[in-house]
Amino acid sequence: MSEIARRILGEITRVEGVRAAIVVSRDGLVLDAVIPRRDINPEDIAVAVMQIVNATDRLGKDFGLGNTDITSVEYTNGIIMVGTMGDNVLAVVAERGAMLGMIRNEIKKQRERLRAAI
């Protein structure tokens, strides 16, 4: 992945509470990741994220809502937020107390830049 993409992912991880920013192909392959604390396995996240996106895409189509744009899943100890980018997705892993609105804005702001950099 390009240095520009790596820089963009780094900007995302500077949002308070964000633990990782990962670009995943629709095939479930990690294209790039910035994980400051190195406490997350990006390959594990990639597989799970694509299962989430595939399920939400099916749900959207079944109810005539279209494809997934941004989705978030909240767990007792953290959050995974995913934004689609055409053939790829941007997954952000954050701590439970992270500001969802800030992460969502960062995904919206950065995904077009990332798509251009890939």
C-alpha cells in the first residue's frame, strides 16, 4: 500500500480510543493496517469484518435499502465500525468509550482519500 494510505490510516488511529485502522479487500485480505499498540491481529479482524459486511449487504438488499455504507457493532469491551470503499472496506477498532460520532466522521472524511491512494 502507498505511503499516503499509511499516513491516512495513521490519522484515523489518532482519534481518541481508536486501536486500529485496517483496509480489507472484499475477499477478506488485509491490504494495510495501522495498529499502534500491536495488540490486534489484522487477519482475524479482516475475516470477521467481511462476514459483517456480507450480512449487512444481504439485509439491505432484502429490505430494499441498498448496500452497506457504514455499520458499527458494539461489544462489551469495544467497537468495530466499518465503512465501505467500493472493492474494499475500512475497518476501525476502538475502545468501548470511544466517540462513535468522531469515528464515523473520520471514516466518511478519509475513505475517499484512501480509495484514491490504494
